[in-house]
Amino acid sequence: MDAKVIWQQGLHFFGTAASGFEVPLGADEETGGANDGFRPLELMAVSLAGCTAMDVISILKKKQQIVTAFEVKVQADQAPEFPKVFTHTVITYHVTGHSLDETAVRRAIELSATKYCPAQAMLAKVVPMELCYELYEGENAENRTLVKTGLYTPQL
């Protein structure tokens, strides 16, 4: 995989890879930027969320789960000193649907964490991760009822 960033001005860049899509990168004003794009570490968190989300939703569809809304949130704590690396992450899967099978959701999370998601596999080697899930009954993220919360912990 190849990727590159192209400097625009100040601390503003455009990032691109083989897919051809572009993403703006920038810095906040207090570090000399113009607040005009994603911060690089934000993209790491988005990439982690996106990678595991694609795995989990595709596995749930194969398991014939009726999912009506799905969201993955990543909360990453950072060290206070430079290089301000991630020190702990919590990934929360918000799954909304009809008669969702908790075992199927846990298995989808497990397969993403242990087999399919390269972003999670790489980051988990250096950053402790908690994998949480919330199951909702309903039509969408605005019209739903929380049914179950849980924590996936790998079997050691």
C-alpha cells in the first residue's frame, strides 16, 4: 500500500492513496495551523473505527441479523507529553436492529478483533483496548431502546 501527503501551505496537506480519494490534514491554530483538516492521529482513530465497523457489519449481515443502524465510536486517550501517543482506547459498537442476537454481535466483534481488522491488530500490540457494545431495539439511531450492554474480552 502506498500513501502520500502533498503540502498546500502552512500546516495544511492533502493526503491520498491508491484509491485516489483525498483527505485534508491540518493542525490547530495554537500549533501554527489553520484548523483546516483532520489531525493525523484523528485519522488513526477513524481508521480503527472504520476498519472494525466494516468487519462487524458484514459479519452481522452474513449472520442474517436485522441491523437498522450501526455506529462505532473510538475514544482514545493520549499521553500528555510529546509524542502524545494513544495510551488507551475504548471501542464501542452501537448496534440497532430487530431481535439482535447478542452472541452473534459478540462473535462479529471477536472475529474483527482477532482475525480481520489490520488496524486493530496493529494498534492492539501497543495500546490497551476495551471493546464494548450496546444493543438497541428500533428502526434508527433516533428511535430506539437500549436492550443490552456488554464488554467483549478475549479468551486468554
